[in-house]
Amino acid sequence: MNQLVSSASVRVPATSANLGPGFDALGLALGWHDDVTAALVDADRLDVEVEGVGSGVVPLDERHLVVRAMVDTFAELDLPRPGLEVRCVNRIPHGRGLGSSAAAVIAGVLLARALVDDGARRLPDDAALGVASRIEGHPDNVAAALLGGLTIAWGERGGVRAVRVDPAPTLAATVLVPETTLATEKARTLLPASVPHVDAAHAAGRAALLVQAVSQDLSLLLPATEDRLHQAYRAGAMPRSLLLVERLRAVGLAAVVSGAGPSVLVLSDGPLDVDAVAQRAGEGWEVRTVPVDRCGSRVTGGRVRVPTE
């Protein structure tokens, strides 16, 4: 018989997917976190509280993405949803291409797993990734949020798999976040059904090079992040982002659209001068240096304990 544990908490990182040419495959975990706690309450009551980003905007019922992920995970474990109190402290911007939905999904999956006494055995990380990918619709962000570091995700026999690669010790990330948002679903509608073979070959080579650049040779970041596969097709939805990417790359900075955008990510060997980057970006961008998250999601309470940094 499955027993439930009284409460659990999880800290989940922001993520940046694609990193230029690695469309729907590569992801990088960033040290910008949401904290979510779930506790059991009587009967089937549901109490959701949100502090920070999304407060007053996101639904506070079963439509909340953390709760949806928990319900799906309990179902995967052949359990109904118990009564829950869910508390979210959100810091990751919504609708900016920084993995906020993936963070919510991974938080829900891991919390539900942690609340089940034998959840870690019955739903190991590869199965948890599968549940999260079904909810999110693609595995790149959820893999990075789960595992940390640089991740490579792919589909296999109807499921998904992912491996983690250790980023080079001095890899640094600078994030430029605009005031505007862009839904991932809208960004995907702008992609063509096919691309020229030469562009596909270019993407394959640069994505492979990017793994070497991020993990071993940061001097290769600029050529390795060059993209012909998706960013230009989305320019109409985020022209300022693409113009900024071009401007930063022209001065030797490895800039890409973060995920579906419209945020811009710059990878570098060591931290950049934030003021200098902000000056190049101009008005309307929040610029911050963000460490690379090398641990992934960290759960406390329940039956799952992951070492902290």
C-alpha cells in the first residue's frame, strides 16, 4: 500500500533551451530559482498560494501548472490527488523564454513523487522526465531543470531520454529580459515545416560543437552558438530580440535567443560587465549575470534528498 509523506519542498532552476543551434535538444540550467512546497491536508481540499512572479495572475485551482503536474504524477503512480496545500515563491519571469513552465512542471512532478513513500523507486528520474515532457510538450527545458548543467535530450521509442554534461568551471551566463512576453506556442507557429538541407547540416555541426564549447573549450562559444534553424524565422514576433542578438554577436559576444524568446542569453568565459552589456542593449532590457546551476532541482522532505550546492 502506498503511504503519503506529510510535506516536501523543491527548488527548481530557470533554464535556457536551444542555445542557438540545439533546437529542442540542448538546455542549460541557470541559478535563478522558484521554491515550491506541498503539504498534505484533509480530504481533497486544494489551497494554492503564489508569491512573486505570477501572483494575482496565475490560477489558484487545479489549473495551476504545479498542481496539474502533481495530479498527472499521482495518476502515474496509481494514486488519486490527496488534499494539498501548495505554496509557490516564484522568481523566474513568465513568458520570457527562461523555462518558467518547465520549472512549474518539474516542481509538481518531483513534489508528488516525494510525497509518496516509495515514489523515488516507482518513478525514477528517467520516468519523471517522461511525465514532465508529456506535460510540457518537449524535453529540453524540463531535462535541464531536472538534472542541472548542460543537458542533451532526445526521443527514443516513444519516450524521452536525457544526459547531463558538466559545463566548464568558468562558464557564465548573462540574461537580458525585455518587458514584453511571448508565448512558446505562438513562437512555434512561426517555424516552417521544412528547412534547407544546408541549414540542417549547419545546425547539426554547430550543435555538436556547442557541447564541446560549453564543456571543454569556451573559446568556441561564438561559432558554436550560430543558428540558422529557428531564430530568424521568429524575428517577426520579437524583432528587438533578434536585432540585439545580431548587435552583440557583431562585437564577439555569444548571444542567442533564450528558448522561444524574447529574452536574450549571452554565454561567456567568466562574467561580463553588466553595465557594458546594458549600454549596448539600450533601454527596455533588464540585464543580470546568472550563475550556471550545476545541481538541478533539489528536493527536501518526503523521501527524496538531493545534495545542495
